[in-house]
Amino acid sequence: MRTRMIKLIGLGVVLLAWALLLVHTTVQAKLQTPDTDHLIQNAPAQPQPPPVEAAIQPAAPAAAAVSIDLCATTGTLALPGGGSVDIWGFVLGDTCAPGDATLPGPVIRVNKDDEVTIVLTNNLNDATSILIPGQDVLGSSGSSGTFTTEASAGGSATYTFTAQAGTYLYESGTDPSRQIPMGLYGALIVDTAPLSGSSSGQAYDGSGTIFDVEEVLLLSEIDPNLNANPNGFNLLNYHPTYWLINGQGYPNTAPIMANPGDRILLRYLNAGFDYPSMTLLGAYQRVIAKEGFELPNAFDVVAEIIPAGTTADMIVDDTADLDGSLPLYNRNMYVTNGNAYPGGMLTFMTFGAPAPGANLAITKSDAIDPVTVGDVVTYTVTVSNSGPDQADNVVMTDTLPADVNFASATAGCTESTGVVTCALGSIASSDNAAVTITVTTTVEGVIINNASVSSDTSDPNLANNSTFEDTTVNPVPVSGADLSITKSDAVDPVTVGDVVTYTVTVSNDGPDQADNVVMTDTLPADVNFASATAGCTESAGVVICTLGSIVSGDNAAVTIVVTTTVDGVITNDASVSSDTADPDSANNSTSEDTTVDPEAAPQANLTISKTDDADPVTVGDNIIYTITVSNSGPDQADNVVMTDTLPADVSFVSASAGCTEATGVVTCALGSIASSDNAAVTIEVTTNANGVITNNASVTSDTSDPNLADNSTSEDTTVNSVNAVSIAPEADSQSGAPGDVISYTLDVTNDGNVADTFDVSVDGNLWATSAPSVVGPLVAGETAQITVDVTIPTGASDADSDVATVTVTSQGDNSKSASSNLTTVAHNNIHVGDLDDTSAPAGGPNWNAQVVVTVHDVDHNSVNGATVTVNAIRIRKSNGSQATSTLTCSTNASGQCSVSQAVNSNQFENEVTFTVIDVVNSAPYDSAFNHDPDGDSDGITIAVANPG
């Protein structure tokens, strides 16, 4: 906690309030707070401070698309009591110049549900961004949330969001611990439409948030040391000395103006890192919202802490009997500017009409500070008018320090006997006038420049009408070269036997060149010299380096390398000398301590890792495991042994040379592994069953291992089963007569690598078909036969057909199946059943060869009235001569008819071959179904012979 954070209670609060109210009007408060009644009632009267316009909130229109251009740049902030700091800040517009920044940034007002787009142009040398806690922002980078997009130096970024009602900070999200204190922050106010018929403003949806007067109070603090060097500042040393409301510390803070009976909305935003407790003496504040969220139950406070980076909305509503000023301040007592009192986080809530007048304030800064005797100092004096009226005949009077010579001043200013008088004429309300005065210093010390301002117009606050500026004047430096020496070691601590490298740097802070510079380094007794920078020599443990001349502002560095021999703390001393006078010899020597630890026992941090070459695999596949043992040191690991316990459901195949396997455990002797080296082995196994198998491995060594947690590992591998099936019919097409049952035999084979049962299904068929529902279980590779019967309908026509698709599906994996199509054809036709020889025996020169033809239908019934055509070929055996006749006959009710061929044999041997060539009937004739006693594939044929 800061030393300035003094917590006062009871009388302390009263004394503070008394001091604050000595310059303000008596307040008659209807609602008095404890311990302050006598103070408020007896506070002396004082003219009213100038008002600050607090406009009534207009009715919020319908949601609209709103585009806002902000530019980040640098600027300067005048501090209360004189002086200034550099700042970074936001300004409105898509372009800006260095020096344009203000603190805080502009207040952004939009309406609830507006689609808001903020385009940020970055004129800083560092990347920056906009972060709005409480709003869901989409950045131009495509990211959404709170922090989204940065604008690079010289670049831009876009932020889009749908406005949610309330009070919000907008601030830099980039390096916020530096950029926010530098001033990259501002207030976002999202207005809500008031209730129907209301002429007042309304902060949120609830009727308890209606107000008449509104004031935005942005709280922050300044540490001038950070502002002087933002990128090089050590944040651990952050120590603010200025506390601000809306960028101003008291007495430059603006009062809150209201009328008795007004409901006053105070929108607090804390852009600082402190936790101010904002206190209103003389009335209660009703807390209605925090961080943009309306509270379901508002509550009254005198003081409320505003945590860093948060907002709070409070209403002061019991004001009917108030007339005068109530102090509003941070009760944590941050009410100073720098080391001056009063000031800081303090303002007043003032009721009643303001008195006419012009509140002039004067500030002053010097450039540069410190200076040297004979240097020029330029003072900038600024006179500001915070109104409410114009200030006429303004005169600024500056009393110069005694030990300076006046040089010049802004036109309109005159100097006489060390007093500069500037007639500034009239200064309008909210305007200012600045003059510069240049002097030359003559003696060393601290010089004080006092200035004051006056006017013909009444000034309600004379406390800020004078100022002063201190400037340090240093003596002219004497001639010589201020040498200094520093030393560092690398590394520290070390171990016995390790190398230590000393870096010795000799710097010359001037003002003159140092000639014949010699650095002498006395090494510790318990080290061995190894080497040093060129130009250095070593003798008996003393290193002497001749560095020649070093100009002012320059330096020379040497390195010295030694080896440690014993443990303990060793000290290395060094000094520097020169032929040139040195005004400060206190910094001409230095020393460096190094801790040398005893030599530690060897250690080797072994780690083991394992991979499988395929995952998942199937039952029967081989897996190759690769096990790697690594040594991250620091020492060699000796007698390293890796042990691998194989999963139960695998068979060992092979391993790297030097490994042995016994009962499922593989042991590999890896010998020694140097630091930063590794050894790898491979182990091959065959999987025997499905499931997830785990292979465990570990490593040991004779060398101590500082971390045993990484000496074991495991690898899981998924082993899948393979389900497969095939089906093959002995015949996939058969035919038959209507009413026939046609049987098909099919082979079903388990093509998978595990036992399986297969579902049998038949589809696509119109004719009655029967088949088994399952086949199996079958072991891998086993074949079983199934029979599928197809019944040809009795009414089927000739050549009708039906296709039945028989499918077998794995029960182990229903995505694995096989199918076969069986085609059955119906035949409804006639055919020749037989030819019978009915020839009479040969009895003379002539012989009749005769056959009887029988015609059947598909059911072997006789066919009546069929016309049969038969070829008769006569062959005489003696000479081979032949003759052909075509014969016809018509079948009788028995389905028979006969044909005969007369043969003039003349006692010669003859043969007659009868062949049925056609049958004509109402049913079709199909010779494929003919009987063929002679085995002639050409048709029904019979040969009749005459022996002669």
C-alpha cells in the first residue's frame, strides 16, 4: 500500500471535510450523514464555483448504425500546481497529429441496440487497441469477445458491437499496465429511451434510474515517472502522486451543478489501478448499477469503492432542501497534487444558481530541468478561464528568481527589475492564454519562479491564481574523466571444475577523454586462469588490461575466463586507473562474488517413449513397436536396461539385436547412453485376438535419475476383427414345368478371420421360394451348403422366369454380405417322346420301313392332332447310294402316328434313317425336350435296317 493511503475514521473524516469546505458555501442538507452535521451547518460561505453543463438525456431513437472514428496519438497534460507530463490518448477523427491527445478521451454516446462501429487509427509508435469490458465486440481480425484486434503502429483496426445500455470504459487492451496509465481510455455511455411520457433522462430500464442532471466522473491517477519513460519504466516502482477526476486534480476539477430537487446521476468510471472510495458528504448516493448492469435492489451509501477498471452508476435524489455545495472526494485521502495540498480527487456538488464571475487559474512549466549554470531556461505560463463569464483586463505578473538574467518574453510582456508583466486583455470562458519567458542561469542551486494573475472581473476562487516552478541549476562540471567499473559473472552458481566468465566494463562519464586506461583484475585464489581478451596479460593471478583511451560517453569491455577448483564463495576484485584526472574515484573499483558448489554425483535423466507402426490393425496382423530411450543428462547413463511387457493376446516375432524374450517379457541391454543421446529398439509381434491391447515398457540405469516419473510408458493398439463372406451356387439357372420344385445348392464360405454366423435372406422373387434363415456358425475359412427351393407356378406360361436373390449377411458385421441371383424358367410345350420301329420283315423284292412317332406335352400327356414331319433317308449298303423322302402324319388320341418308306431291296441290304424335323400343334414344339434313344443331338432319329 502507498504511504499516502492513510485511512482516517471519525474525527479524521470531519477534519478533512472542514478543510475542504472552508472555501465553499454552507450546505443545508435534508439528509445528513453521521459526524458531519455540525461541519456542514457551520461551513463558512464562499462564492459559488463556475458550473459545468450537464445536459438532460434526450429520448433515445430507434436503433441505428453508428460509425465513430478515433485516433490514438501523443499529447501533453498540464499538472495542477505547474509542470506537465507526456500522455497518450484518443481523439475524435480518422487522422491526428502528435500533441493532439487529450486526457481522458472523448465521451462516446450511443443508444441502446445501436450497431456501433469504431474505426481506430493508430498514430503511436507502439501497437494499440480498444477493449470495452461489458460489450461483445467483433474485431476486424474476425475475433469476437472482449479483446479482439490490435492496430499496429501506423495501422488501423475496426471494432463492431451491438450497444448494451449502461456506463462502460473503453481503453487499450494492449500492454494495459502501461498504455492505460499513459491515458488511452475514455467513457462510453449507452443511453436508454425514457419511460413513456417522461421528460427526464433514464439510465436503464427501471423507473428508479430516471434523472434530471447527469455527470460523468472518470477517475484516474498519474505517476510522472512512468509518463516520462513509459517503455523503460519498471512497473514495480509505480507510485502515483496525482489523482484526477476527468483529467483534472483539485482545484481545477469542475463542480457538479444542479438545482434543489434534482435527481443527479453520477456515472463513475475508474481507469486507474487504485480503489477510490468516492464519498459525498451531506447526502446519500443510491447505487443503481455496476459495470453496465442494473441492480435488482438499489442501496444507499455515503461512500462506495470503485474497483480498478470498473464502473458504477449512483443517483443522488433527496436534494429538495439542499442549497450550497457538498464535497465529493475519495475518502482514501488521495486529495493531493504531487506533494502539494490541497488537490487530487475532489470536487463539489453545488446547488443553486452560480454567482457571476471568471474563475482564472494559472500554471507554469520549465524546460529544461535540471540545467547547468549558464544554460537557458524557458518558462511557459498558461492562464485559463473556467468561467462562467469572460475575464477582462487580465494581467499576469511573473517574479523572476534572483539568480537569473532576463532574456526575452512573449510580445505584450515587459520586464523591469526582475518582474515580468504581461497584459493579456480579455479571456473568454473556457479559453486560455499562454506566454513564454526566457532567462539565463548564473549560479547553482534551486531557483524558484513565482507567477500570479489578476483581472477586473470577479473571481470566485482566488486559490488557483498563483503558481511557482522550481528549477535545479547544477554547477558547471570540472574537467576530467569520470571512469567507473562494473563486473558480472556467468554463470552463478557453478560447480567445482566449471568455467566462470567474468565481463568487466569500464565506462567514461566524461566530460573529457580518459587516456592510458588500465584495468587490473585480481583473480580469486582458488581458480585457474584460462584466457582473457586480447591486450590483457596474467601473472601470479593478476590480470592487467591496457585499454588505451576511452572517449566521453564510451566504454570498453574485457572478458576473463577461469576454472574453479574448490567449493565456496570466491571473490574477484577489479579496479581502473587513467592518466586523466578523475573527479570521482569512488566508482573506480568493483568486485563480484561467485558461489561454487561441490561437484555433484553423476545424474542422467532418462525418458522412454513408444510408438506402434499401425493402429488400428486386424487380427492376425503384425505390429512393430519402436521404443526410444533418451538421456537429457547432465551425465552419461550406464548399464541402461529397457524392459517391455508384451500384451497377453500377441505372439512374439522378433526384436532388435541385444534383446531377449521370455514368457512375454522382452529385455534389452542398451549399455551406456551419453547425455543428449538416445537408443532405439524395435519389437515385432503378431495379434491373436481383437480388442485394445496395451504394451508397457520401462527403463532403468546404474546412474542416478533425478526424475523417475518419465521412466515408463505404454502404447495402446486397437485390434479389429475381419468379417467377410462369399456365396457360390452349383448352378444359378434351371428350368422346369409349371408346378415343378427346382432345388439349388449354394456354398457359403466364411472369408473372415473370426468365427461367424450368417443370416440368409431371399428377395426379388415372385415365385414361392424357401431357404434356411441362418447358416453357421462357421469358423474362419469354413464352407457350408444351403438349399434353396423354387416352385414354378402351375399357371406359368412357356418361357416365364423368376429371379431370386439369395443374400448371406455377417452377424458380426452386418455391413459384410454376399449375394447370388438364381434364375428359374418355365417350359409349357410339346415334344417327341419316342420313335418305335414297326417295319414288316423283308419278304421279297420290296420292303416297307415304318416307324411310330409319339408326341407328349410337358406333363407327358398324349397330344392329339399334331402334324409330324419326318425325313427318311434310304441308303443301299452295297454301293452307298441314297435317296431322301419327306413324310408326314397326324397323331391320334394316343398321341401317335406312323410313317413308312417303301424300299425296293432287290435282295440288297438297305438302311432307312427316320428323323423328326418338325411338329406342328397349337402348343409350341421344343426339340430340346425330345427323347433321343439313339443319342443323336440333331433330333429324334431312328435307323431301320433290311438285312437283304
